[in-house]
Amino acid sequence: MSETAIPKPLTAKQGENERGAKTSRGEGRIARRFRELANRGELGIVAYLTAGDPTLAASERIILAAAEAGADVIELGVPFSDPVADGPTIQRASERALCGGATLAGVLDLARHLRAHTEVPLVLFSYYNPILQMGLEKFARAAAEAGIDGVLATDMTPEESLEYRRILQAQGLDTIFLGAPTSTDVRLAAIAECSSGFLYLISRTGVTGARESLPEELPALVRRTRKFTELPIAVGFGISQPEHVSALAGIAAAAVVGSALVAEVEKAAKADSTGDMAAEAVARRIRLLKAASKGGSVRPAGSSD
């Protein structure tokens, strides 16, 4: 399918099913959290952590510590053997998790344990292959039952997403898609059409990983993306320092921090495989980032730039 072909919206019946699923659960956790952040004029912190690194039991401690330290949304990274967008830090984390026996089913079980202790929004961050192997309908039901709020399948394209969106949204799951600096306006419109919960905007080309500074053209990219959506825009790739977070205040709704947190886990796990030291290190980093996020005003989703 050509890039100029914008994905079809859900049919009236499909939209009815989606609205029914959302209504039965009330306002979703993701929408509620971003509304609360906007009302406070506060930038959100979306924390990515590889599930199962160094073990699933340790991940539970680490993720709960991140939530308690102030992470607004947590992305549970499903370890995958053949990543495309992941930099070396997250690749090593996936290798450790896979060697420890982590699977998609195990990550969903982890989410169920987490949901018993926290109401922080949980986004499953995965490549599509593990989801396809489980079976889309089975996966959607299991994810919803485990307390997952949204799914980001990094290699799912808008053109191929109709069935994926229909099945996930029928279970009340948000479908989050990626926009990039290389995305044309037509492509951004297609991505916005398919997205719910929030739109994840990649700040730069290349793979994940901590960087020294944010791209100078990032504000213009966010403004260009805002033309096509009223959803909150979360910016990721290269976000690692408090000054990065401060720079995003007033530009985006949230900063996505991944490699910097995964690096803390890697460093701590060398001395303590229980996850206790990693939990403390991740919590410290989250608190620093969260403090920086409160330093500027953030416009509510849907406001003009």
C-alpha cells in the first residue's frame, strides 16, 4: 500500500464496540493521567524498562519502585531476539531477560502482579512477532485481564493495523504508534488516525540510547505533529538528563526515558541480582527527572502551539 493511503477508520460498529469497552472501564488510566498532568501544568515521565531484566521477580521490584518514585506511565518492554530500533543498552537487557526465560506470557503475568500494587498506567512495548505468535485475540484478552492499558508494537504500520486496532480497542486497550522526524505530513496524519492514548514521537533518527543534547529541530517537529492530533505527544529516544526534561516543558506532554533507566539496572544487577539495588538506582533517576518535569508549564492536549 502506498504511503499516501491513509488507514481506514474503524467502522461505526467497530467504533461502537471500542466506545463500549472504554465506557465499561470508565476513563482509561492513560487518558486520566495525562489529563491530571495537563491540569497541573506538568510534563509527564514515561519510563521504559525491559521486563525480565535481570529476572521477572527483580523487574517487579524495579517497576514498582519507578512508579512510587513518580513515573507517570510505565512501558513494559517485551524482550525480543531481533530488534530493529533498540540501541546496545536495551539490546543487552533483552538478551539478559531472554536468557533468564522471559516470554510474552511471563511479561503479562508480571503486569498482573504489578496491577495488584499500583494504578500507574502500563503500556506493553513490543515487536509484533511475539504478539502474532500468541494470537492477536488471545493476546488482547490476556493483556486487558492483566491490567495493561495500551500497546505499542514498534513495527506495526498504520497500513496493516486495521484488524490489530479493532481487536485491541474492543478490549479497551489503547493503540500507540510512533512518529519520526522522517515522517511526512501524510504519514503523520495516518499515524495520528491510528493512535489512541498518546502519540509517541521519536526525537531523532537512529536507535535508542542516551544522548548529550536534544535535536534543535525537535520543537518544529512537535509543532508539525500537533497539526494532526489532539492526543498528548510523548517524545522519546535520547532523553536521559533532567535538562532534557526541562527543555521539553511547554513543548510536549511527556518525556520517554528508556536507555538511561535500563543502564541503571544493568550496572546495579552486576552487584545484586535481586533487583533491590537496581530499584533504588532507578527510583533516584526517576525522582531527578520528575523534579525537572515540574519546572515548566505544559499545555493541555489539544491546545495550539
